[in-house]
Amino acid sequence: MKHTSCDVKIFRVRNAWDDIKSQSGAFFIFENAVEAAKKSKQNIYDNLKRCVWNYKEECNNGKV
């Protein structure tokens, strides 16, 4: 079975999806991405350009 780029989930830690220069990491494991996002106060985006973890929302919910 041949893998496509959508088969592999990469979680990117950035300020915004289109702000490539702000990226502080890319992770295969979501929990690792969360730890990096907490430290850098950034969001996490998936392969489909969706924000899957938002730093400000997590702060407002008392989870950070």
C-alpha cells in the first residue's frame, strides 16, 4: 500500500497556519505537539490546515 501525504498526520506548532516562519516544531505525536505549543504559546495545526489546539482557548478554559 502506497502512502500519501494525507496518510501521515503531522501536527505543526505555529502562530497561524499561513505563518510558516513562526513554526517552532512539527510532531507525529499529538501530546508532544501540545507540550511544545504550551511552551511557545502557539497553536497546533493538522495536515488539513485546521487548528486542532488553540493556546488562547486552552488558557481561557484553565488547561494551561
